[in-house]
Amino acid sequence: MKHTVNPAVKVSRLGVIMEPSGDEGEAEGILNPAAVRDREGKLLLYPRCVAKGNVSRIGIVRVTHVKDGYHCDRLGFALEPETEFELNGKAGNGCEDPRVTFVPELDKFLMGYTACGAFGPRIAFAWSVDGYEWQRIGTAAFPASLALAADDKDVAIFPEPVLSPDRVRSIAFYHRPMNRIAPRGNETEIEATLRTEPKNRQGIRIAYVPLESVKQDIGNILKVAESELILSPCNGWGRLKLGAGTPPVRIEEGWLSVFHGVDPIPHEDDNKFSLQYSAGIIIHDVERPHKVLYKSATGLLSPETNEELFGTVNNVVFPTAIDPRPDLGARIFDVYYGMADHKIGLFRLELGR
């Protein structure tokens, strides 16, 4: 293992891959997809499809590389809001922002997604044998001793078992408890957040579930045993909050993932702020991923194009899916991302040595 990890990184935009079709099921956007190769090697995307009233479903799209770009076939929905934890949410119902990982140890595709229902946003899971037909598992339960915020988002699962901080072989996944920081005096919520210590802002955690229990019963993936804060906002980019993006993929140095950071952008003409979502990379130790080996010193992709600057939520680059492209090179990856919460974009990530 190298003592210093500092790869050269090149990012190239490849443009818009999907946009709302005009169908009422995508009236408010198609965004933030998961991606995985099925058992035959075909690329599947699982976009969040938003109908009127902010009702979200998780679609299934088969993507084919063609001479002039990419062809996307909509195949229907993987999940639609049906259960109590997906219905009757205060800000709309639904199944949001999925990430999908194939886990060979379990011989299953696992989906983590945000369930927005009667209880607020919660980490939820589903599984599939083939990537097309999905079965819900439920919502994650965290030990009370961790004292984590109940509202939680940005789940993305590691494809291989790893060692937890307590050295238990585990299924691991990212998550982001939504810590709330109350303003004082005339502060705004943003000013109050920036006043607090970085570890108390919203950051990226890794949760661990013992592997053997999940192998005995897939339902046990809901029973989190440990959770460790691995990345907090700092004074560089991503000062306000950080959240997971893509599931990790193996590279020579360890685990690579593309994540998002949020910064407040002050207005020139008043005392208000806008938010900007950017993307960067993180590399973890391969056996003990709570050990972070590298984090982008600056955002690698920030909103610049019209599709990223203007949409349902402006100024958003939100990476959620990564597809290794060994046909193009050993360290080349396609990264799919939400553009201003309205369309799906693609950028190519190339790592040097």
C-alpha cells in the first residue's frame, strides 16, 4: 500500500444523457440515477423520476453505447411509493436517489434509497436477483447509543465486505444523518451551521452490519451495529455539508468514490445565500474504509453549464453512479449525476498514477 495517495485526476463533461420525456411521471424531473451492470453486462440506470407534487419513483433504464452517444430505453419502474415509510411525507411521497451495487458475497443486487414517507427521510433497502425485479427490505435501524439524527440520506453500499472499526467483517454503506443546527440571534441557518465545529455539521459516515448475519437473512442488513464519521466539512470546498455520491469501486490504492459537497454562495445585493453542489473524489483503505487516504482538495466539477445552473434546484452537480470503463482504460470511469435536480448528466473521470 502506498503511504501517499495523490492521483492526478481529469474530468471531462460528456453532456446530458436523459431529460424529462414529457410524460407526467417525469413532470418535475428525471435525476440522480443509480447504475449497475446486469448479469449479462448490460448497463442499467435507475433514475429518480419525479411526478407532479414531488412524487418520486425509481425507474429502470437500459443504456446502450452507440456511435453518436448513448441510447436510453425506459423499461418501467423498479420501485413506486407503496409503504408507510414511502407515503404521506410532508414534502412529497416517494422513493428517492437510489444507488445500486452488486455484492458477489451475497449473489444479489442491493439498492439503497431514500424513503420519504410518514416518518421523514429514511435509509431504505431493496434487493434483486437480476437487477430488474426488486423486493423491499425496509428501513435501517441504528443503535440508540450512537445518538444519530433520525432523518438520514445518501446511502451507497460497498460491493465487498470490509472490516468495521471493531474489526468485524461487515457489509458497509455510506449515510448522512441530517443534523439540525438552530440559529442564534439574527443568524441564518447557514451562518449557524458555519459557526459550529465541522464534526457537528452534516458529513459522511460509514455504517456496518455484520456479514454473517446478512448472509443468514438479508433482512438483517437493516440492523446496523456500528457507524463511524469519516468525512466532515472543512474550510475548503464543501464547507456547509458533505454527502456520499457513488458506491465505491476498487482501484489499486483502495476504494474510490465520487461524493458531493455543498457551499454557501453569498448574494451581492442582500444578506442571503444560495447553495452550490459540487463533486469530488475520496479514496479509502481497502480493508478498513474508515481510514481515508485521499480527498479532493478542491471540487472537481462545479455547476457551469445551463443544465447545471438552472433547473428544479439551481446550482447542482450531484453524482450518484459510477461505471468502470475498462474498454477505455484501467482507470477510466463514467460518472452519472443529477443536473440542477432536473436532468441527468455524464462526465468521464480519469485517474493518473
